[in-house]
Amino acid sequence: MSILVIAEHDNAEIKGATLNTIAAAKAIGDDIHLLVAGANCAAASEAAAKIEGVSKVLVADNAAYEHQLAENVAKLVADLGKDYSHILAPATTTGKNMLPRAAALLDVQPISDIIAVEAADTFKRPIYAGNVIATVQSSDTIKVVTVRATAFDPVAAEGGSAAVESVTIVEDAGVSTFVGEELAASDRPELTSARVIVSGGRGMQSGENFEMLYKLADKLGAAVGASRAAVDAGFVPNDMQVGQTGKIVAPDLYIAVGISGAIQHLAGMKDSKVIVAINKDEEAPIFSVADYGLVDDLFKVIPEFETKL
Amino acid sequence: MKVLVAVKRVVDYNVKVRPKADGSDVDTANVKMSINPFCEIAVEEAVRLKEKGVVSEIVAVSMGPKQCQEQIRTALALGADRGILVETDAELQPLAVAKCLKAIVEKEEPQLVILGKQSIDGDNNQTGQMLGALTGMGQGTFASEVTVEGEKVKVTREIDGGLQTLELKLPAIVTTDLRLNEPRYASLPNIMKAKKKPLDTTTPDELGVDIAPRTKTLKVEPPAERKAGVKVESVDELVDKLKNEAKVI
């Protein structure tokens, strides 16, 4: 029983969610192969070979995979995946975009966003925005699964010494082309991998007021997130959104500022180790999940908090 | 050009669902059902393309029990021209839905298929991608902007860390993210008009699709509850607790 894990990478580096996905694979079986599909991705492949628990790294290095277009990579994954019992990818936007397409090519009903491995064919996953956890058993010969990274502790990025094998299959569907990308540039850590997150909600009242949170975050080495209400109000861009339809995060410390705590937000952050809520409304639902609650005006509290760190 | 829009009947987003006492399934008895919000965005996008003169006909398709007609009528009231119901009382998993959609795509030959990126019940986020695989069409998932330019469609996608823009050859598939548009409300005259628009019914059997489920739900349960902690009185106390009790800063 071999497991194929699809690496999330940018050709230069392996992204953190890959390590959590390998952890999920280890809960299923021992023989774990990691596919790095990209272009000029030697650096990423070298890093992949060092990851703990990986026995083989498959490298598909071709211009067709440069931007990891779903149409091309799904075909490659379906070609390679026939020989595996399981195919896993992180439940990131890249994984969610590509893996169901590969599954359909293999005539498999995939299982999305698992949070626990119960058995080789049985997994737990959240449904209804995290209000319900379903235990799902697959009867397909190949199990195709995306993994919610925050639910599994990552394996070590160093210490392994996997064999590296190059894959010569080139799949170019010819129906899609990459035009461009606008990635938010920031010196702060990424939301999904940050140890500390400071998040603002509608209570921030404006985008300018988020400056206070950026200052606080920089003192803490934290990433800055937002609730859907703050994004919908136009305070901050949507890639900062934490919640069921945004980013799912589980940092060591999550500081919710002016966030009421709608179900859809809680679904995205309630697995954080320590939650702090700062809100002037003491009835706000966020306090029901917070380890430490401070009922006060955030405009007074945040500057004070920052100076006292 | 013709657009096919898929709409799903789901538990309304304002309803807080709970597992049944025996844990066999989610309790959906007597709860309000609505069109899936992402599907509503898909309908709106199709209607806007029609208003721009890019699209000439919008076909709305839904699958499931007879009551899915209600969601098709909603789509018709928003501006779709006709509806197709693939009627079945059996459980439909995303792979089966994608296969039924493929059969309809072959009959209708739309240039664009617009779907929601996921439904708010199963949260699978699979159907559009799987339809792409089965038809060979390109896919622009999690779209926040869609522009048809001649024989191509340009799709801006919401990805982790920002936005990505792709160009797809038509016919193509688009799945909608929240910020693609804000759906309109159906006006009363349009709701009345929608009742007279054509709605055809077919079945998975007639489409020649095997819908046998591939996965089985063994159990559903509420998520682990998180207990509320303590209220602190001041910033000093908060900083002290975080440093000395929780040891996270």
C-alpha cells in the first residue's frame, strides 16, 4: 500500500501544508511518495527529499507544470496515481483546484478536507461550515483525499533522505494558460503558518484602523487576519479572511479584536491553542470560545497592549 | 452563446443544523431550504453576461427531489431562460452530479458552465473540477472576475495569498467565489414570469448515468466543544496571563 502525496510548492520551496499532509499520510501507511510537479523545480525537489517519512520523491519538471495548471497536473496525477492506494494533497486552493479533477479522471469520489484518519478507508471531515463532523468511508479502490493542514501536526522538514526519481510524462491539455498573479507582498508571516495571529472584525470600523493591528502584530511577530464582516465592509482584502470560506488557521495564539464571532468565523479559528477576545460587547459569541476575554474598547486596549509587550 | 448554470437545493444558510439523535445524519426535517449561495452568485454572473450582450441563453439545471423545482424557479426569476431538473430521490454525490452534468453538457452544448465553488451543506468543492475532467474543458475555479473575450474567457481566481488570472479556451467551466458579484433580489413581476418559463424534467437513468454512491457516511456528530475561559480586567492582567499562564508570548 503506497501513498502518493502531492507537494505544494513554488518551484523553489516546499510549502508548509505539505508537511501536515505527509503527517496525515503517515497515519494511513508507511510507503509515502511525494510528487513535485513544476518547472525548474530542482530546489523544491531537493528540499522534498529531506522531509521526514518520505521514501521517494517523484519530480515532474516541465514547462507544462510551471504554474501547476489543474488541467495538466490532474492528468499527471491520474497517470501516476493508478499504482497507489491513496492520493493526498493539502486542502489549499491549489490542492482543492487540482485533486478533484484528478479523481474524476480515475473515476473516484474524492473526500475533501479531512481532519482525522480513522482507518485506511475512513476519515472525519467537517460539513455544514464545521457545525457537524461526518465520518466517511470510501469504497473506491483508490482513495483520493485533501487534508486540512491545521488538523495534523507537521512532520519534520529535515532528517529524511528519500530517493529522487524523475518523471518524464508530459501532460499539456492545451485548454488553459497562465496570465498573471498578484500575490500580497508582506514581511509578516503567512496566515496559515503563523504562530500568532491578530485578527480584526467589523469593530475596527475602517481599513485605516487596521494600522493598530499591524503595529501590534509586528511586536508579536504575528500575521494579521480579518473576519468576513471586515472583508465585506471593504476594510481589508479578501486574502486576509479567516473563516469557513476563507483561511482555516490554528496558531498557538489567536487574538480576535472587534470580532463578534459568527459561526463561519469560529469554524476557521476555533482550533487555535489559545484564543484571546477583545470586544466591548460582553455578549459577543467570541467570548464563548476565548480562553481570555477582555471586555473593553479596542481603541483604548490595542495601543496599550502594544506598549506593554 | 449559451450558458449552463448549476443550482443546488440546500439547507438555508441561516439555519443552524444539528445531527440527529442517533448520529445517522443531519436533521433536515422541516428546515427552510434555499438555493446554495454560491450557486446564486453563478446565476447572477450568467445574468450579467446576458445583460452585457455576451450571452444569449441561460439554462439552469438542478438535481435531486421534485422540490428542486423551487430552486430552478428562483434561478428563472433571477433571469435564467429555462430549467432542467434531473429528478431522483437517491443520494447524489459530487461525482454522480458531475456525470449527470456532463450528459446535459453534451445535449445542450453550452460555451460556458458556471457553478458555485462549493455547496454550504457538503462543503466538498469538487463538482466543477470533476465536470472539467469529464468534459476535458478548462476550469477557472474560485472566480472573482470573469471576462469573455472572443473565443476565450479570462478568469481571475482567489488563491491563497492573492489572485491568479488564467485564460481558458471556450467552452470552459467557471466556479464562483463570494466576491464575484452580489446577487440581485428577484422582483415580484419576474417571480410571476418565472412560473411560465419552460422547465423540463429528466432522470439519471434517462441520461444513462450510474449514480451509485462511492462513499458512506458512518456517523455525524457535533464538533468538540471549546469551553469559555476567563475574563480579564485589564491589559496588564492579559499580558501577564499570556506570558506566565499560557506561555504563548
